[in-house]
Amino acid sequence: MNITKILLLHGPILSNGINFLSSEMHKSPHERKNVRTNFDSSENIRLISILYKMYGFKVIYSGWQEDEEWLKNNAHLFDGYCVSNQNIYKDESVFLGRPIQNNKEKFIAGCLSGINYSLNLFGNDSIVVRMRSDLAVDIKKINEEISKITHLPKAFLMEYADPGNIFFVPDFIFISYIELQFQVYNHLYEMYTLNGYAYHLSHHIDLGATFLKLKNENKLDQLICMSQSLHDSMVWRGVPRYYQKAFITNFEYYYFDCIVDYPINFSLSDLIKSIPLELNGKAS
């Protein structure tokens, strides 16, 4: 089978936020608000696109409407790009009566737009690496991960598992056959945008709930964690992961190179019942 490898980059060219080190130094939303900095992803996008093409990837960009001129001027970097008006989506939720920043609707809409665009171009026989445009990862590690699922169309690769909460899913990078990623993002888009609902206040838990739903429906059979070496190779908004690890002496313990198994006979409805009311998506 001739499999197309796709790098799907997404997000704004100019962003404002935290990085690996500032996120470790400042834990509360109030503290993080005060240390958010601007980051220009354009050079990261340019170099990653050139590199991944050298390794045989098709490169697709899913951008915001305000970045359309930049994407047009740099269209030669990509095998295709699409834009969406993300100003129509909510960017905050309410937690215990307080508004908090929450860009999950924008995040999901951008991902789904890029996946639909890629599906139309390359079809189902494609493995997609969905990655934020402000992130850089060792491409050789990416290819090692892809080799794990070449013959596993129902397998999904995520960065790591949190032993404290197996339903927490990191969302910097995903790898799977494109149809499976479509199932994930289409479900979340329908839930967030069309129905105005979420399983949880946190997008990370919504992803875990979605994986459980797909497992219950036999659409997902293996949820695999990537290698620690890939995790350690990441650079986010220009700051390498090793800065974060150097800052703390007791780094959080995650599971890598493993398969996540949810409890036997545990259903999505069981998970929803266990979520406290104040954290339920209905409250957002």
C-alpha cells in the first residue's frame, strides 16, 4: 500500500502565550497572563516545511483568516493551505463564575479544516502528523513513530500518558491515519460548535473522552504513547524542553512507549457521570 505522509501545521502565524519554561515557573492562570509573550512562527514554519518535504512529506497549512496574505506569499512552502475565520468561535469559558481563556473551539475548527482539506487532496491512505505551528520536533523521531502504526489503521499516537489521569491527553502533536483523526475532530467540532456542549471544561479531558467513545464504538483499537526521546526533542515557541527539565529537580512522571488501556467495560457515560458539575462542559 502506498501511504502518503502528511504534515498538517495549524494555528496563527503570530501568537501570544507561554512556553515550556514560563509554564513551569508560573502555574496559576493569573500569573501566566502576566508573562505571556509574543511569538512569530513564520521562520519555524518555513524551515519545518522545507525539512519535512525533504523527507517525503506533503505539507499542509491550516491557518487563520488574518494570515491569508502571508500564506499566499509563502504558498511555495506548502502542498496546499486553507484558511478559516476563527473570530466566530468562543475564546473563553466560565469556571466557578469566573471567565477564563479557552481557545478549544478555535483549536478544533482549525484542525478539522486542515484534515478535511488534506482528505480531499490525498484520500484515506494517508498518515497525518498534526502539529502546532509554534512547535518543532526531531523529524527522525517522527518517522520512527509513524513506523509503529503503518499497518494499524485504528491506532492513534499521542505524546504521553499521565498516570494520575489516563483521560488527560496532551495536544501538541497527534499521529494517525487521517480518517481516525477526522473522527476525533469532527466529533469535537459537532459537540462544541454545533451543539454548544463539552464533556469537560478542559480540552485535554474532552480528547480523552472522545478516545473512550471511539474505543466503545470499535473505531479505535490502540491508543499508543510516543517515545520519551521525541517528547524531549520538542521546542515550543523557541524554548527547548530541556530548559523546563533543568528548572525542576522532580520532573513529572509520564508514561511513554506504551499502550493506554481504559478500564474494562468502562463507557463514556460512566466517565461523564464521574465529572464534577463545576468541571462539566455544561458549565462552560
